Amino acid sequence: MKPYTETVPGSGAKFEMVPIPGGTFTMGSPAGEAGRSEDEGPQHRVAIHPFWMEKYETTWNEYDVFAFSRDLTSDKQPTPADDKLADAVTRPTPPYSDPTFDFGREGHPAISMTHHAAMEYTRWLSAKTGREYRLPTEAEWEYACRAGSDSAFYYGGDPKQLGDYAWFLDNSDARPHEGGKKKPNAWGLYDMLGNLGEWVLDEYDKDFYQSFKPGELLVEPVMLPTKKKYPNVVRGGSWDDDAKRVRCAARQASNPDWNFQDPQRPQSIWWLTDGTFVGFRVVRPVAEEEKLKGVKSLVKKYDF
């Protein structure tokens, strides 16, 4: 496994992928961790297969090619789409308002998309590139975030150092920032904590961890999403969160308030009027055949 750069065919959009080695880790937080919520336990051992993960949070440069139903060349002139599979994927309807909220577009992480939209993007990207891309599972996300650590933050346990590694409530100036401006974790991933909370594949269940047998080694656990719009899991905390929510084990559940200001009836399944703190990044499994049961078919057939 080596790092590589993916170019979205028919556009100038590129993104970097970082190899994540397989292994085992302890998922969740110990009872004594400061800021801990009950849904972070009990801790449990998890085995993860190797995969690649996007080095930075997905940017508008990438997402625009999908979201606005056209390919963009490097000079931003539209060109005809040439991939029938990718063209067949449903694209977002126009947003009710500017989805960037004037936080910046060029080089900035994409924000305000729903879980459904992020899932559809990965399906489109897979068809477009011929590689298997998807959202990380919650377990994969925490494993990659920790990068071998077992502390509250991937650099250690002292929240006073968080500003060196993350944009959060104390230093963000009430806005998200371009990726790569803070220190990465040990595996070379940027902004895993802070900046944007990141969609993962899983549907949220506050009691999910309690369903596991004590002492059992779990292989790629996942709470597969359903047709329910809410709640799904967001990880990592954001520019709008305090330090206790910007920890490796912190879990957040999406809710309808994230689209509170959308006056449309029904409300958009693509855009969040109040989700300026949420984005995502993609992963690519190493195996030709997806080892995570049910995920490959889900990614290819996700159309609700």
C-alpha cells in the first residue's frame, strides 16, 4: 500500500489518499475520560482491515463536480459527462441558499450536505473512477483517527495542546478553515479532530456498544444505515464544538434541527441549512471484494 493521488475523470479535481494499516484497537472511551458521554462505552476490541483514507476533508473542488451535475475542467469550464454509470447517479437538487455560507469555496472543505448526499457522492465517485470509494464506518474512522494512540486526543490527553492540531470553538473564529493548516496525526491525516464533523457510514444508536459481548474481538462492526433520515453518526467534532466534543471517541447524532431553516416542504434530502459544521472524507478498501458484509451492495445500490 502506498499513498496516491486520485484525479476525478473529466475534471481538474484531485485528492490525496493515505494508506491505513490493518490492526486491532480499543474503541470507545474509558469511564474516567474527561468529557465522556455514555454512548462512548463500554470500550471494546475491534479488528480493522487495511484501507486508504482521504488525507483531508473532501473539498468543494471535488464535491462541486458531483453536486452540480457537470464536470469541471481545471479552468472551470463545463464539459460533457462521459461516464454513463456516473451520469446515472442521482445528483443533488439546487440548494435553497449558498451552501458555502460565504466561508470559502476554492480549496475549502465542502459543508452542509446530508448523509444521503455524502453517500450518493461516494457512489458517483466509485462509478466515475472505477475504484471502490465509500464513507468510513464508525470503527474505521476512530481507528484512523487514533493512529495507534489510546488517549482522548490522538496526540495525547492534554486539551491545552488541542489548538495545535484542531480548529475548534476556542480558535476557529466561528468558521471552518482550509485543510492542512494544523498538525496531522501519526498516520498523516489532517483535521480528523475539529474543523468539520465528518459523516460516517453508520446509523446512530446510543446503545450500539452495549450490544457487544464483553471480551469479544469484533471484526469491522457497523450499524448499517436505513431509510431513516435521522439519526446518523458524525465524528470528530467541529469548529463550533468545545474540546470535550473534539475527542477521538466522541460521537454525535444528526437531527432535524440541522435543517431547521429550510422552508421547503418536504425539506431537501440533499442540503442542510443549519449544517455548516458537517462534511466528510472518503475511504477505499484494499480488498478487491469488500470484506465488510453488506457495505459493497449498499454503496452501489444506495438510492433512497
